[in-house]
Amino acid sequence: MSMNEESLTLEKMVKLREKVKSKKPDFVRQESWRYVRVDESWRKPRGIDSKMRKEVKGWPAKVKIGYRGPKAARGLHPSAHREVLVHNLDDLSKVDPKTEAIRIAHTVGAKKRAEILRRAKEMGIYVLNPGVAAEVKTSESKEGGQS
């Protein structure tokens, strides 16, 4: 299978994952709708007479393996790329532009972020969080040209 075909199948898998996710119910903790003190975050129902554990009609759905998305799409960004966290320019050389996209770490400053963005553009790498640095750099260059 060529790289182009593989990317198409990954995009299909991501779309399928979204379709499966749209049909998935909101899994809520038993009786969370009844008591304010009980949080909605999922907990497995374990009581001997629990209607939810017995899967009685009319009660919310239980978490099951069948609601899981396609294996090929797990861990992928909605753009069908794998996310790679980048801290410096050296990390960019390890990235495959066809299958991976970069996310610049939050600890990276404005100068280094601008360098990473410039280099990523040259290499044809998709950046998930270009942020304010790209806008600041373009506005500075425009101001410099006017004066």
C-alpha cells in the first residue's frame, strides 16, 4: 500500500471514529442524576440489585468494548496525523511530514517558537498549535517595511 493510499485509509478511519463517537451515549454514573453529591464521572455499577448492572431497559447504557473506535484511528489527531511534541529544532528532524504533525510544547518561548514555525513550513510539516508567534512575526515585518 502506498503512502497516499495509507493516508486515505487513515482519514476514512478518523471519519468512522467520529461516526461511532456520535452514536456513543454519555456514560454517567448510576444515580448521578438523582443526587448532587454523586459526580457524573463513570464508575462501574456493582450492586447486587443494580438496574444499571443488570442492563434493565430504560436505564443508562454501561461502558462496553463495542463502543470503541477503529484500531487504526486510535491516538490520531482529527487531521489524521499522529501528534509529536516538539521542544526544539532538533526534534523537527525526527518528524515524518506525511504521517505526523507537530505540537509545540508550552514551555517554548516566542523566539524559538518562531524559528520552529519557519523551519516546519520549509519542511512541509503541519503545526497543530501555531499560536500567536506567527501573527506577531508577520505584524512586525509589516511595521518594519512601512517606516
